[in-house]
Amino acid sequence: MAGEFLNQPGVVFFIAIISLVAIYYTGGLIGARINPGELEVSNTVQGAILALLGLLLGFTFAMALSRYETRRTMVLDESNTLGTAFLRASFVPDPYRIDAQNALREYATARLDFYRAGYDQQRIAAALDRASRLQARLWFDAAAAVKAQPTVATSLFIQSLNDLIDFAAKRRDALDDRIPLTVWATLGAVSILAVFLTGHIERKRFSVLSLVLPIAVAAVLGLIADLDAPRSGSIEVSQQQMLTLNRTLAAVPQRTPGSAVAPNDVTDAPAESLQPPH
């Protein structure tokens, strides 16, 4: 339940701002009923709580940003590895070359479907199952090609496939790597205490300035939730590199076994995402 809630950054922001504003005025009402002499201790506690809140917000924001950057890098790395594998597949002997290139085209689509599935577990499972089947098919073709013609080129193709499988696992792990719920719970508790004590000390009725702290804290919480949600929100990891690669692979002419390779077959196709073998 909590995980589904955190998948909606906009909802996190609005609930946070409403809750914190209400808590601020609750603290103000309670503060207005106590003796002024008791507020000196509260000032000290407030300063410590606000400092702790600042540290927690900065720490959690750094965690979310680091995970976002990792996911963004993974898309680029996986698309480059897929493009390299496709280029190296052209050196695999027939008939495995044709099947390998066709499987890589389907694999690129399956990887896009995996991201586009959002939080639909059935679509995610279907995309992962399709990708796993294609990985097995590619590995079978690579192993058969090595037995038929053990060359440096086929060995490099196997290396690319191994990297491709590794990146698929790493990218799935990066998507599942979220800020722990215990961190969110601690951050929420400290935010409530900080806002409550601020209202408690100021003891004010409604004013625009009194909304600054609750709004600021809610905005940062919403931003952290946005960065931490890999499949939703306004800050999504761009899939443009994978989309470009998908279009590039689809544009490369498909051949039948035994057909000649024309010199301009590949150069006529867009090549933004096809990286040279390395």
C-alpha cells in the first residue's frame, strides 16, 4: 500500500502540504495555551529538529538523485550494448546471423515494452518473459555459430550477448532499487515534529509567511518522491536512446540466408544508436 502511494509523486506532494499545514496550525493552537516561559526550551528543541530535518532531506534527496542517474545511465548502456551486439551479429555465419539479428530486433522492442508497462505487473511479467525467451534463443544461436565457425568475430558476439544479459539484470535491479520505507517513515516523522514545533512557538493565526515552511518541506518531499518513482511522475528516465535504436534496427534491411550483403544496406539506415564494436 505504501509503495503504491509513493509511486504517485503528485499525490505525495498534495497530501504532504495539506497535512503539514494542518499540523502547523495544530501546533499554533496548542502553543497559544501554554505559558510563554516554557517556549525557551521549545526554541532549542526546534532548532535541533530543523537541523535534523535539513540533514535528512539532503541525505534522502542525494539517495533519490543517485538512483535516478543510475537508471538514466543504464538506458544508455543497454542501448549501446544492444547496438554493438547487432553489429557483431553481422559477422556470425549463416543461418545463425539472420536469426540473431531478427531476435535482437524483437529484443529491443521487448525491452521498450518492459518500461512502457508502468506498474502493471502482468505487462511487466510478459515483457520479462519475452526478453528471457529471446535471450535463450540468442545464446543458442551464438553457441551453435561458435561450434560451426569458431572465430574471433563469433567470440566477440558472445561477449556482447553476455553484456546484454548482464545489463538487463542490472537495469531491472535499478528500477526496483527504491528509497527504503523506513527512511520515508523517519523523514515524515521529523517533518511533522519540525512543522509542529514551529507552529507551537510562533502561536500565530493564519498568515502567508506561516505557510513557507510546510510548503517548502512538502515540495522537497514531492521532488524526492518524483525522482524515486522510476515509472511515473514528471521526472521520468528518458527512453529516447532505446527508441532511436529500435527505429534504427527496424530500418536495417532484413535478408534471407544466402543472400548477398549490399555495401549500402546498413549505411542507408539511420545509425544514431548503432555504436561501433568495442
